[in-house]
Amino acid sequence: MTGAELTDNPIVTETLQTGTSGLVVNEVLFSLAMIAFVILLVMEKLKPFRSFPSKVTKNSFVTNTTAFVFNNIFLTILRASSLFLVAQQFSSHGLLGEMENGPAKWLICFLFFDLAIYVWHAASHHFVFLWRFHKVHHSDKSFNVSTGFRFHVFDLLLEIVYKCVFVIIIGVDAYLVLAIEIVELFFIFFHHANIHVKFEKTLSDYIITPNLHRVHHSAQRNEHDSNYGIVLAFWDKLFGTRKEAIPETIGLDIVEADNFVQLFFLAFITERHIKKWLHVIPKGKKNS
């Protein structure tokens, strides 16, 4: 088939147009999310909810943003996002595959996606293999908006595969899932922010707020194994995983990472040997 024939093919043309428009929407949403990140960063700097030692906060921010840059470069090199386009080729057989594209489908997809991420998040705490990578996120001794960047790259890779399965089973456009994922990024930044939120008690009945997610980052196992929701507070209420408390300590007691190198290798060291092996891993330049 020639280039002209491809262009004249209505199915191909529609796919290209959908992909292009979806890409533009996602780029706009991502830009807005980054603006929200900066605003929240300023807010928590001016009036933090909880005070952390300046050295801890500085190490946290540097390590978290370094992880964000590294993860994005690594995933771009692997062209990991292209897996969504592969998954989309099979999405017509999914639950919503025959449903007309529009607000109703978008809303249903959002609800399914938010539930799916709740399930993934809970599984990451209860299965040893997944926790091996997810504990990197919980190793932050501070709690700030940049903690939303603190993920192991293999954790993100596994989650991408999981989301591709979601695209196939639910039967939705991959760009819609990516758009919803960026919308959820807003909430990830929000509930990691070290800020005061007006009417938070009422708000937390509907969405995950900083106070709820702060419990999730507690050093106590019986506290951090709770509040798995990303956007909607409904799932934790439904499955009995909601917990309201004021954590004494943030982070994981026996898990430490002073820099990105240590952060990366945490996934390959069992917690039983962390204290011993962290002395071997290069510490890099200490922040004063």
C-alpha cells in the first residue's frame, strides 16, 4: 500500500487524527500538572504543614527530582509508552470496546482506572516482589510534593505493563488512559504536598487529601498499609483500608537513602540487610 493509499484510508486517517489530538491534550495536561507542582512547592515552602530538618528536606528534593529525570530518560530510551499503542490494537475486544467515545465512556473509564490503580497500590504493599520496588517511594524521610516523583524505574515499568492490560480488558483508547493518568498526577502532587488544606475533613470524604496520604507514609506498618486511593476516597471506605491518624514518623525506619544511587539499589537489597549494605553503596557528595 502506497503512502497516498494510507492517507486516503479512513480508518488509518481517524487513528492518526485521534493520536495527534490525544498527544496534544496530554502535553497540555502535563504542562498544567508541572505548573501545579511549582505552585504547591511554593505553598509548602511559605507555610508548611509539618516541619522537617532542612537537610532532610533538601536531600529529599534533590533525590526525588533526580529520580524523576532518570526515570523519564530511561523510559524514553526504552520507548515504554509505545506499549500502550500496542495494547490499543486489542482494545476493541474489551468491556467498553463497542461503546461510543464521549463523556459517559470517559467517566466510566476514569472510575475503572482509579479502582485499578487502587488495586495495584494495595498489591504493591502486600506482595514481596512488588514491595521490593515500591518501598523506594516510602523511603522518603520527608513528606513533600516532590515525593510524588520518588519511584523506582522498575516499579514504573511494571505499572506500565499493568496499565496496558487495563487498556485491553476495559477496551479504551490508550491516549484516554494516558490523559487520565496525567489528571491523577495532579492528585499525586496534591496529596503529597506538605500544606494546610481548608475544609480538609469534609474534602477527605470524597478525595484523597494530604492528611490521609500522610498516614500512608507513616513509619508504622499498621499505618502505611492503608489509604491506597489515588483520587477517590471511596475505594478505601469500600474495602476497609481507610485509616485516619497522625503519624509520629514519616518514612521507613530501617530503610534509608541519602542519594539517588542508594535509592536505585534499595530495590535489590532485602530489608534484613539494608543497614549492612548501605555502608557499601557510594554515598556521593553530602549536602550541607
